Amino acid sequence: MIDRKKFKKRYCKYCEAKIDYVDYKDLNQLKFSLSERFKIMPRRLTGNCKRHQESVTIAIKRARQTALIPYIVDRKNVVDSPFEMIR
Ligand SMILES: [Zn+2]
């Protein structure tokens, strides 16, 4: 229960923001579903609906191919908020 405190509210953030199509260029949308090491968060933790999780997965994989998101994060580079690194 303590471990799940961060993900207590379980709702689809993309449905709430009324995002139809998740764009791979928009990192602000993708970061809801990325961990601090840029892994794709599973649906059981984020609470995304199935439709949005699938489109997010495709978008993140596309963003990796276009080098917007790194595939691997070294242990040295892991910081508290990795998205500052991108900006
Ligand atoms: Zn949704």
C-alpha cells in the first residue's frame, strides 16, 4: 500500500486531458507514461485505458527511433527529473 501511494489515483490521464492521438513529438504527453529511466510504465501503475496505452507505446517507440527519448539511461545520468535533461 505504501509503495502504491504515488499511483493512488487510477484514471486515464489521456482521457482526462481529452487527447485523441498521442503525438510522439510531444514529450509532455509521453512523460506521464515514462519512468525515470525512460521505460514505459505498465498500465497497472499508470491507470491508462487500453486504447491510450497502446497509442502511447507506439508513440514512445517512435520517439526513441527519432532520438527524442534515449533507449538506455546510464546509472550516472539518472537524476531526479530526467526531463530537464531534454529541454
Ligand atoms: Zn484513455
